[in-house]
Amino acid sequence: MFSKAFKFYLRYSTIKPGIFFITGVMFLFGTALVLLSAILGEPYGAEEYLLSISACSMALNFTFFGFILYNSCINSKHFHSTPYAETVCTKVIPVLSFILNTYIVLLSVISTAISLSNGTTTGNRMSDLLLCLALCTALANIGSGVFLKPVLALIFYELNLLPFMLITLTSESSIGFISDLQLFGFGVPLNVSIVIFAVVYIGTFMLSFPLAKATYKKRPVKSMVNYSTTGTAQAIN
């Protein structure tokens, strides 16, 4: 059922070529930002060290902005009348969100590992990166669980900007610990950051399924009405 629902979702969501194109562009922007963050990232102790790491949150935001647009065309009465609607909303969307998250995570980690190995960037960058990614991917996973509530989903997805915004707003702060944070990151050992990231990442992914199911039951857009051959109106759910 999942594979059929996935294929149906891909066919159905391409009915609006403009949205498909914008989604692709936003995906490329997100990819480029991840690579630039790693390749041109500030070294350890530089004024914009943590800011350059938090650019991964901007990248994820770009990617998921396209994802939101891509999903907008399926939140309709016609779609919710199809036999695959529930599977798409409660399983396919959370899994696709997880795949997008994983793409950004792997791209960020691999490109950062390369930049650290060749000396382009320095310091505890990988650990700081994983902590930023933990927050961003958690918000995206939760957002995928409530995407049928457009305003709520948008809030969660746009909160991906929070790390970048907070770091930007406090970049000129003279407060000691904030200034140190900007220059030297969180100071968390890499093995601890890996554990934190894994727990948050997997935990919020698992949480997205019950959230999606609960949201589907309370979706604002219901199914169309199907009239049988006997003339009896039956809601398709």
C-alpha cells in the first residue's frame, strides 16, 4: 500500500508544473547553501564562526519551503476522496520529510568533514553542526506531522530559521558567554553531540507518525461526496 500511495503522490503532486519548478529551485538553493557553509565557513575563533555553521538551518528552510508548496496541491477535497489519501498524509509525507532531512544532514556532515580534513575550516565544527542540525531536523519532522494544518506546519518549518536569526541578532553582543558562543561554539564533545543528534532525530521522526494520524483525523479539508448508483450520498473517507 505504501509504494502505491507513494507513486500516486508523485503523479498527483506534479499536476502543477509551476510548483514543481519552484520546489526544484528551492532544493538547489538549499544544497548550494550547505556546500557554501562548509567550504567557505569561518574558522574556529572567527567572529562569524557559529553563524556560518547555522547556515544549515537556512538551507533546510529553503528545502522545506519547496516541500510545503509541493504538498499544497494535495490538500484538497478531490485528493482526500482518493483511496490513497490517508496513507499519503500519515506515512508518505513523514517519510519524505525524513528523507529530505537525511539528505541535508549527510550533505552537511560530508562537506564539513572534507573542509575539516583539508584545513579549510577548523575547531569543534562537526559537533556544533550536529547540535544545530538536531534542532532543525526536529522542527521539520514535527512540521511534517502537522502539515494538514497549514499555519501550524508553516510555523514549525519557519522556526528552522531560529538558530540563524538568533545568532545573527546576537552577533554584536558584548555579553561574555554569548560572545564566546559566537567565536567558539557550544563546546560540547563530538561523541555527546552525536548521541544528542541521534536521539532527537530518530525520536521526532517516530513522533511525526502519530502526529500525522491525529492531524489527518482533524483535517480542515474533508472528502468529496460520492453518489452511488442508487442515489445514496456516501462520504469517501
